[in-house]
Amino acid sequence: MSEVAAGGRDRAGVQEFIERFAGQLADAGMQRMAARVFVALLAEDAARLTAAELAEVLQVSPAAISGAVRYLTQVDMIERRREPGSRRDYYFLKADMWYDMITQREQLMLRWRSILDDGIDALGVHTRAGQRMRETVAFFDYLHEEMPGVMERWKERRAKLHREWGLSD
Amino acid sequence: MSEVAAGGRDRAGVQEFIERFAGQLADAGMQRMAARVFVALLAEDAARLTAAELAEVLQVSPAAISGAVRYLTQVDMIERRREPGSRRDYYFLKADMWYDMITQREQLMLRWRSILDDGIDALGVHTRAGQRMRETVAFFDYLHEEMPGVMERWKERRAKLHREWGLSD
DNA sequence: CGCTTGTTTCACAAAATCATGAAGTTAAGA
DNA sequence: TCTTAACTTCATGATTTTGTGAAACAAGCG
């Protein structure tokens, strides 16, 4: 544990968590700064921070934040919102971020699929390599079919967990 | 189509496919050279090439190949094999590469999970951020449970496809 | 209107990544 | 044991990526 009363926030620990987890996401291919912004929001109770707050937490320039949030917005992991009559943008974690992540992954596979189709043409369907790629395409298609069901069952499970944890759905 | 008899290999087309698909994989976070080696093997009928052949196909130095295959071997996407009484290493695409890729992804989530657990400690389970992470961990656990079933069903589907395509299993 | 605050863009510098050639290692075959 | 082929390691230089400060831009608010 830490020097903080049980249940409270351990500031240094949270800071370390942000850097460690963001580091892992970066290793997995995510842009470094985008990963740090994402995790900073994840560790925030309101799941919401302004650009200036992000710059402060992460100790970087506003310019770096600007680039990172543009990316995160594009891939739908966060949302930009501005309260009427304010100049400050707030960045929110999307509520269904895991669903969005999966969706994003599917977009990726769709793009791969179309390139693989061209590859099959170039190789010829009857070659062994052609067959192997045909199987790869079939695998992507299979995953595409399965995912809705998997996510559906996750929603059920999540609702059940929320009930157990005593949270509103 | 191409200038090649139907069913045959279109060399230039294959070359283009290798670069395009490898490029996509690189964009998705894979090391560039590793991606090129992987796709070169994918497009090879025998799914097998020596280091020298890879260097030739991809027009790079043997040193670059050496680094790429080290990575691909580590993450279990290819296998190195040497025929007895020879000095040449062959690199093989793993037969069950998609299964391995999924497995690898799970390893990743396992690592994330343990960092998230530390994060929950630092935040406190009762904070909103703590709860959000608890849900994230639950999502990873859920995926971990679902995957074996998904892959099982894929194997069935694949067997069926092979029968339809007239291939041995 | 213009001042002010918050954000974005852009040119540049710092840092990380990548592929290379050359030297080093290993083991086959003579 | 010596030679040689195949691969690996390592220092280096090139390229790419990343974050910065400064300047431009936008929009509340007086």
C-alpha cells in the first residue's frame, strides 16, 4: 500500500502508473504522447481534463497535447467537448472505449483484407501461397462475424458486474 | 489481372503486395523490416526462405534480416530450422500463425492487467477512476475466457473450408 | 471593437529508430 | 587443423519521429 489512508489516492503511485501503462501501450504500437494522454484520462475520476491540465500532469507543452488529442479524437478514443460560454476544451474518455477499440481493430483488418485480395490475384488462387492468403482472409471474416456476439455477451457481463459492485448501469 | 497466364504468379504484383501489406503492418506498430520479412514468407509457396533469399527478395543486407528474424522468432511468428549437414538456416512461417498472434495478444493483455492492478491500488477501489479500471480488468479477463471458444470454432470453420476448397486438412 | 485566454500550426532541434558495412563467431567439410 | 560459408554483432551514419517555442488564430468578454 502507501502512505495514504486506505481508499484514497496515492499521487506518486498514480503518476507512476500513468507512465508505466502508457509505456506499454506505446510499445504495443500506440503513439507515445497519445498513450500518455489516454492513460492520464483513465486515471482521472471525472475521465475529463482540459488541454492545460493534461500539459500540467504530463509535463509537456500544449503543442504536444494538441497533436495527441487530434490523434485520439480521430481514432475515437476520446471526445472533445466545450461548455457553452467557455474557451476551454475538455477531453473525455469515450464511455465505450473498449467497444471502440475493437471496432477500430476491425477497420484495420478490413483494410488488410483488401490488400490480401490483391495479393491473391497476383499469386493466383491455386498456388499454395494464394491458398494460405485465402485462409487468412477467411480468418479475418470469421473474426468480423464473431465480434458482435462477443461484445454483446460482454455488455451482459458488465451489467451483472455493475449490479454486484453496486453501481448504476 | 496481369500479363501472366491465369493462376500463375505475377512477380511485380507480388512484389507490390509485399510492400503494401508490410507497410500496413508497420503502420499498425510492427517493426518495418520484420513486417517485410513476414509478408515475404506469406507470399512464398513453401512459406520458407533462407536468410540470403530474404535479403535478395527484399533488397537489404543480411544484417537487417538477422535483426528482423530475431524479433519474429521471439514473438513466435516464424520458426528457424536448419537441415542436418547444412549451414543454411531456413525460416518458416508458423503453421498456426493466427492462433499464435491471438495468444501473443493475450500475453500483452496479461501484462497490462498487472499494471492496471497496481493502478487500482494507487487510486483506491472506491474512486471512480478505480472502478473504471476494475471494469477494464474485467473486460480483459472476459476476453481471455472467450478466446479459446472463438478459436475452437475457427478451427471447425477452417476444416470445413478446406473440405470445400478440396485441400487436405 | 480590441484585449485576453486557450488552442493550433509550423519550423526546427533533439532523440530514437533503422539499415549498413565490417569485424567477429560458429561449424561444415577438406 | 585450416578454410570457408552462413550468420550475428556492433559502431556508425542516415532517416524518421517527436516535442518545443514562437507565431498565428479563434472566440469570449469587457
